[in-house]
Amino acid sequence: MIRETVRELPAPTPADLALRDLPRDVATHDAHMAGVAPMNLVEVGGSAGAAALPFPITVGAWNLERCLFPGPSAAKMSDRSLLLVSEMDHGMARTGQRNTTRDVAAALGMDYAYAVEFLELGLGSPVERDFCTDDFNALGFHGNGLMAKTALEAPFALRLSGERQWFRDAEQPRLGERIAVGARVATQEGPILAVSTHLESACGPEHRERQVRGLLEVIDAEFPEVPCLIGGDLNTGNHNEGNWRAEGLFDAALNAGFEIHGGPEDQPTTRPSLITRWPERSQKLDWILTRGLRMGETEIRSSLDPDGRPLSDHDALVTRVIGLNRSKL
């Protein structure tokens, strides 16, 4: 686990970015990443204060697809007091070199924790280059965030089991693996563990099941008897004809005592966007998993802004935590 926190992630050094001539194997990747400081830290910030969250707690889980529009995205989430976000840029030309997680948290008066999933060398896809303000990335960070309208206690990050697929990309090699970002969050009935995660897309269901099993094993070992909420883009159905029902990760979660929340079963969570303009299919990729919590209804909210502009290729999951249910721990 990554436990060391900083107020601002350090910039990668030229040596950190020297990926192109490295052998494309797991051992080389991991040895190099171990020496890259920003890949082994959690950035924290915000000014939410320490008051415990009252119930019901409105929770949002949203893949913001780079977060092209931090201000309008924050406005869409103004009713939420706990947020799990993924695909958040930090120092990328395509999003104006902004720290998008910090900007969203500031607009909402939240504390945040952010960890780098990938250190990217390139500017992105041809479509993404249309949004670039510069011909370089100031930092090249892309990752996940957790935000709350209270202090985040003992924030951490955890890299998930993977095969370093993106390190082997010939045109735009990336350093990193899929990641989860978590922290304890104070509520008026006691602490809960909140975890924002993003599972692998470029793989089959067995790979994602391994990632979930590994995450749950760590949670059980490090946070026993703490009510837990995990959410994000689980990429269910990717490389599997869109068949999310065939994902073994659901059985893994159920067997560990978790409940599964995805909104209406027949409602997808993806849509065409400014970046993903012609998706092959609508998919149901986003989920919230809970244990030891009393839950209200889960819905899928549109990512369109008031002018009909898509803020992401994912709609947001929104659910409500009514209270704790320690009998289910």
C-alpha cells in the first residue's frame, strides 16, 4: 500500500520519463516505477473541516474521462458529500495542465486524496490532441481521486494486480497500473472506509476478478470490521462482448459480504462524448459495492451539462447511505 502523503506531487524527472528504451517486461517496469516518486505518493488537500458527515450521505461515483471541464463537472455533483472519481488528469496538456481533482474539490469545498494511475509520455489520442493547450505535458499524471465534505483519515492508494499492458504500448508507453484510492471517512454513526477504484479495460473478466479479490483481501486485512463502500468504473463487459453479467468479480464481492449497486439493470452507464465520439456500444461499466451499510436507492445520472454538452463518456452513479449496518460485517 502507498501511505505517504504530500500536499503536492513532485514533478517527474527526466530519468523518470526515460521509458522508451526500457525492456518491456514486468520486472523492469516495477523496478523503474519504484524509483519514481510521484508514483509512490498520495496527494491530499482541501479545506472541508473535520465535522462528521450526517446521514443520509449522498455518494457519487463518476469516471470523468480526463475531466475536461472541472467547473461544470463540480456543478453536476454539488449535492454529493462523498465522491469517487476516476480518469482525472493532473498536468496534462489536453486538460490545460490543470490539477483537475484539486479544482473539483475546491469548487465543492471538499477534502481530496489523489494517486497516479499512469505516468503518460504522450499527449493522448488524435481526438485528445485537439484539446491540448501545449505541445507537452507539465506532469503527465492520470489517476483516481476520493473527495468528501469532511477530513479524509489515513488516506492510501493500492495498485491492483495487472500485466503492465500499457507499458508495452509501442506509440505511447505509460508507467503504472490500475489503482484504488481510499480513506476512512467520519460519519455521525462511526467511520466508514471509502474506496475509489478503476479496473482494467484491456483484459478479460478473469483479470478484473483478480483485481477485486486482491483489493478485498487488503481491505479485510487492513480495515477489519469497518463498514466499506467501493465504487468506480469496474469496466464490466470489456473484451467480453459487453456482457457484464458474466463478470466473476460480482461473485467475489458477494462472497465477501458485499452488496452490489448499479442502478436500473437495463440502463447503461456510457454515452458518446467529446472524446469518445462513436462508441461501439453502450455499456454498463460503473458500480458501487457496499458492506456494513444501510443503503437507499441507486440511480444513474446523465453527464450532460445544462446546454446538452457531455462532460464525460460515463454517466454518474449516485446512491445514498442511510446508516451503518454492523450486523452485516
